[in-house]
Amino acid sequence: MLKPLHDRVLVKPLVRQLSDIIVVNNTEPFNEGTIVAVGPRVHEAKPGDFIKYGNGDYLKWPIHRIDGQDYQIIQEADIACIVEE
């Protein structure tokens, strides 16, 4: 598993399945997911939080595939909100 450093957050992005029948090439960037791990300088987010985070051309975080699961490492400052239920 990855251990984030400083103010970084490890996110398991939510992958939207658009259809069971039609194959769709969804190129929309991820913008929400569940936090898996946080670095020591993260103050407001914790593992298990479901978050919405920035996306766009300037925020194209690389996707890290580990054991068949996709993850992204983002900065805490790029978290827009924590979704509370």
C-alpha cells in the first residue's frame, strides 16, 4: 500500500458505471472518492471520508494501479468538500 507524505491524501476514486449494456468510453476525470490514507500534515480529512475534489486540465493527477485497484494521490488543499451523511 502507499503511504502519503506531508499534506498528501491517497484517494480511491469512485468509478461511475454508465451502463451495463452500452459500452461507453468515459473520459471524464475522477472528482470524488474515498480517502484511504493521509499524510502527517493533513488536518481536516481522515481515512474513510468520502470527498469531492478538484478536477480540470491543471489537476490531472496520475492514476496508480495497485493490485487491480486505481488510486490517486492529491493534496489536501485540492479537496473541495467532505460529504457527510
